[in-house]
Amino acid sequence: MSRDPRTPVRRSGPFPALRHRNFRIFLIGQGVSIVGTWMQTTALAWLVLTLTNSSFLLGAVSALQWLPVTVLGVVGGAMADRLPKRRLLIITQTMLMAQALVLALLSWTGVVRYWHVAILAGLLGLVNSFDLPTRQAFFVDMVAREDLMNAIALNSALTNVGRVLGPAVSGLIIASSGVSAAFLLNGVSFLAVIAALFAMTVRPPEPLPPRALVGHIREGLAYVRGTPRILTLMVLLAAISTFVLNFSSVLVPVMARAILGGSAHTFGLLMSALGAGSFLGAITLAAASRRGPERGLIYAGAVVVTLMVLVLGFVRTFHQAATLLFVAGFSMIVFSATASSFVQALAPDHLLGRVMSIYSVLWAGITPVGALLIGGIMDLWGPRAGFVVGGSLGLLSIVVVTWWSRGRGT
């Protein structure tokens, strides 16, 4: 009998997820790719502001990136449960690479227009509808369940190394070589994660009972609706994602350009401050992961990140903004990584893709609503109003969800 690839080779240390070969390979490829992803995120936001000088149109691009996830995310989750996840990820990562290279070509030739960016943003969202839930569910194929929270926290730490390095490097590259170079480097970086996926050894998925795709989707939705602890968390996630977590798409670029009067380099440094806090939060969470996901951490993280957004509406200097974004990054990761671990620990394997697709829709797919809302408020009432209104609505949402949860006895 062949060994289960998720069975760890026993090693000591504070990060037990690293005992798993597949996860180590994944981290290496992801480490290269994630830096490029954050470079593109920074370059894309700066390109849109340069082309349009509009917070609302910047929010619209974010909406186009994530609207397909809202509409099709549950379909992607069902496909992740029906098809081999590794094969599906290889396809989606290849398509994401192609999108980045097209952006590089358009911007390098000087023909790029806002409508080009909008179409490519929509295509990015379409691919992410399948990539995000599949990637979330793939963790269970790489590590044992008892190491799941550690793996998610370590992946978050790596993601936020990219969040630190990517924007800072991107700001320098944009200043010296233009946005096209940032898009090109992101496209090339996908080769690392694609190679890592090919190098893994994973078990074939257990076949689901024969049923139409719609039936599988309904089964996932029914599970979430019928599991009070997961349902309450999903409602909280939806509220925080809508009103608070618009950092890279709207809040930070507007802070850098409209409030502080800075350049692309300022934007990159602010995003790096956010990423540095997120990295520290992820490492702290990974080191403490043996205790498992705790609901108190989810609510504490939500409260602190929401307060930071509210206070950001009153900052006057770069150092104030960077400090608050550092704290926001720390608390954002405590909230998101603990929430993700909590959901994955409860959901059964055969439903994991569909449950995590709902999580992905609420974590990222609902962002278009918040991006358009906050961007529109900024255009109407000024850039500071977006921070104050978003933070205030976020705090109100936490109070309402807490009251509702206690009323349901969850």
C-alpha cells in the first residue's frame, strides 16, 4: 500500500506543517509567485489612478476583479470537489500568468486604456472564481487536519512577505521602468508555482455521488445554512469584507495619492507596512496554532482592524498612516487566518471545496460591493469620508452579528 502523501515525516519544531513534503514544495513556488502578485496589485492600482484620477473607477476595477467570484465562486467550489484539485490549479495558474503578460504587453506598447484594464480585471475574476476555492480546499490534500491551522498561518505569513516586498519593489520598478515591468515580472513568477504543482504527489480525489452540478452546489449551501457556528462566521466575514477590507483596491492607494500627496513609492511603502504587520500576525498565529482556531481571536481581530480603518480617516502624516496600517495588517491576519482554519476544521472533506467557495465569495468576492461603495463615498464626500464611514459601518456590523449570535446560542 502506498503512503498517504499527507502523512508527515516526523520532525520537531514549532511549525508542524513543514513536515509535509507537498506543503514545503507549495511554499517554495508560492513564495516566488506571491511577490509578483503583489507587484501587479500595486502597479494595477497606480495605473488606474494615472489613467483616470478617479477613486470610483479604481473601485470599479476592483469590482470587476471580484464580481465573477461573487457570481461563480460556488460553481468553482463544486468543481474543486468534483475534479482533481492539483490539475485544476495548474490550469488556473497558467491562465493567470497569461493575463499578467497581456497587461505587460499593453502597457509596454503604450496603447493601454481604462477599458483594457477593465476587461482584463473581469477575466482575472473569472479565473479566480475557480482558483480561490480550489486553493483553499487544497490545504487538506497537502497536510493532515491537525496541522491545518499551522499551514494556513504559514501560508499567510508567506503571502505577507510578498505583501511587504511586492509593493515596495513595485514602487521602485514603476518609478524606474514603468508599470509594464511589474506586470511582466508577475507573469514570469507564475512559472514557480506551476512547477511546484507538477512536482507534488497527491492522492486522487474520492468520487462524489453522481449528481448534477446544481445539486452539489445546493448541498454545500445547505451545509453552511444548517451549521450555526459556520453561518455566524460567514455573516461576520461578509460584513467586514464589505466595509473594511478594501486596503489594496481603494483605501491605501487613495491614502497615498489623495491624502498624503505621495507617489507610487509612497503607495508601495504603505502597502509594505500593512504587509509587515500581516506577516508578524501570521507568524505569531502559526507559533500558537497548536491550540487550534479560537473564536475569540476572530472577533478580536475584526474589532481591531475595523478601528484602524476608522482612525486612518484622521491621519496627517506618512508615519501615522504606516503605523496604523501595520496594526491593521496584524489584526487582519489574525481575523482571516483564524476564520479560515475554523471553517476548514469543521467542514467534512467531501464538502470542503464547496464550503470554502462560500468563504472565498464572502472574503474576496463581495469586495466589489465595498470597493464601489467606499470609492463612491470618497468621490462624493472626500477621501477621508471613505475611511470614517467604512470603519463605522464595520463596527456596527460586529455589534449586530455578536447580538445575533448570542440570540442563536452560538
